[in-house]
Amino acid sequence: MNIDILHYTGPPIVGGVESVIAHHARVMAEAGHSVRILAGRGGQFDERIQFIGIPKVDSRHPEVEAVKMELDQGRTPTKFGVLVAELVATLQETCANTQLLIAHNVCSLNKNLALTVALWQLHESAGLKRLVLWHHDLAWTTPRYRSELHGGYPWDLLRSNWPGAIQVVVSELRRSELAHLIGAPLECIRVVPNGLDIPRFLKLEAQTVEFIEKLDLLAAAPLLLLPVRITPRKNIELALGVLAVLRQELPAAKLVVTGPLGPHNPANKVYFENLQHIRAELGLEKAAYFLTEHTQEYLPDRVISDFFHLADALLLPSLEEGFGIPLLEAGLTGMPIFCSNIATLRELGGKEVRYFSPNASPVEVARMIAPALGQDEKLKLRWRVRNNYTWEKIFQVHIAPLLAG
């Protein structure tokens, strides 16, 4: 589909709406759509997404600002009609092959009313195949704009229900406000929330992102981290048993073991095969992951660090440790720590971590972990963000159906 996204300015201009537009354009392009951004200022930020500069779309264009000064006083200057006609002609030519035009804030704010009117005229004359009005802010419900708004044309276009246009808002609050403002039923207004680019926000390495996507780690709730080499003294079989029990109460729980086989003892290969067998018996093939099965490369410290920021808790069931660096790393990132009650780990963890016997049953350990994580409000929010507010999920759940009509 040929999709145009219209706003006063576009990325890489820094702004909340501009950031949202960039993410929308990216996920649409990744889904195979042909996407362009139409804006007064901005530029090319992705080779797949074309930028079309239309100077008088910009709310800060000198002619637009001069017209707005008079409009704010309730006067419609002669230059307003000239500006509208110019924008109509430009948009009509630019959007000749556009199948869907998405206008962000253009029809809810008074930053460039000539652009609002131009869009209205094109919509009324059927010059646009499909029009989506995407509202982040509403001038008529925002006190700081009220002195600039006046009854009648063109200001009333900002509080009118444009026939045939698809109305989209970013929150339930905005939906209620818009429904009241334009006299439309709530069910006629779509809510599409904003989201997060989690890999960029957490500054994750490309290899970490590959693991996340391949193993669907963002769906974990909780994600337990066991950052050790695969060797019998790490007691990994207990971690697998704990995970199996934990999933009875927290069915989305997952475990990641980051290390390769210990290099110095050939018996480690037999131990790993035994762990794989235990995992299969417990039905954990899609819940317990050994990263060594997915890469033969040595994982750099940056990737290991990523997992400490991504995971929800450290699980360290070692039978013995000479020191216990993972406990310090987990402490630095602030994650909850559940570890063996052995001397070296007690020395490091003090009273700030939760201990269990390395010979405890999986049920005993799971009973310790389940309430600690399952009742943690911060973790619950974290899981909800990871599951519902990535741009990929928002595209899948909200934007793709919108594009399909």
C-alpha cells in the first residue's frame, strides 16, 4: 500500500510526535508498505522511507506564522485563502497515487489552519482515497490554546467529525475528549497507544536482539537469568526443576543460561546432554534456553550485560563458587537475587538477597520465588510494557488492522 504520513515536521526533528511518526513509518515499511513522510521540515532518516519536503506545511514557516497571528485574534486574513489554495494544489499533486494519508495533529491543533482547511477541501472533494486523522493533542480541550480559538470557520474544523475519515487517538482519555468534542460514539474512534523501541531504549547489542526475537524473550514473565558455564557444580538441573514448578503459577516464566560448556572437563558434554533430557522431560523446550545451542561464538561482555538489564531476577543454584561475580553484577543492576546458601555467596550477598539450600527441592525454591516476583508491582508493569508496548506489538494488534480497513 502507498502510505503518506503528514505532519508539520518530521524526523529527524526531535519531538514526541516526530518520534512516533518515525516508528510508525519503520514498522509499516517492514511490513512491506511503501511509506513517505510529508512535512515542512525534516529529512531522510531511513533508506526505505522517502521524505517529501513541503515548506508551507511547517507551522513555523514565516507565511504560516504571519497568518496565524491574525487568526489567533479572530481575523481571517486575505493571505489565508491564498495559502490554502497553494497547499491544496501541492497536496493534490503530491498525493495523486496515495492510497492512505495519515495526518498527525493537523486536524486537531491550530498550528497551521491553512493546512487543516486544505486537507478538509481535498477530503470533501474525494481527492483522497482514505484519510486517517491521528490525534495526539486536542486544541479545543486544552486550556492554553483557548485564547487562540474562535467560533466558526476555520476553527470549527478542529472540533468537527469529518465524514468518512478514520479517527484515531493515543489514549482512552483522548477518546473520551474527542467523542464529546465532535459528537461521535466512542466505538467510532480507535485507540492506538504509543510504544517503545526496547532495544534502542536499553541500548541492546544486535546479537542480544537476535536472541530476543528468536526466543521470544520479551514475552517472559518473569525472565530468570543463570549466567554460568555448563558444568555440574552450577547445579543447573535444580534451576530447570524450579522453572517447571514456577510455571504452574507464572506460566510465562522463562530461563536463560548464557554460558557455554565448561572447557576443561570432557564430562561436561555428558552433563549437558543430561540437562537437555531433563528439559524435554519437563516440557521446557520453549521456556528454558541454553544460548550455547543458538551460537558457537563467544558471547562478549556487552551481550551478557544486556541480559542483566533485560532479565527480571538472578537464579544462582551453585553447589560451590570460588567467588560469584554474577551476584555483584545483578546487585549493580538492581534485580532480585535468589541464590544458594553457600559461604562465598553469603559473603557477597549479605542480607540483601534470598537464599535457599543447593539441595532444596524445586518446589521449595519455587515457593520462595513465585510470591517475591509475582506480587512485585514494578515487575508487573515491566511485563505489561514488554508484552504490549513494543512498536512491533502495537503494529500487529492496532496498526495492521487499521491499514487493512
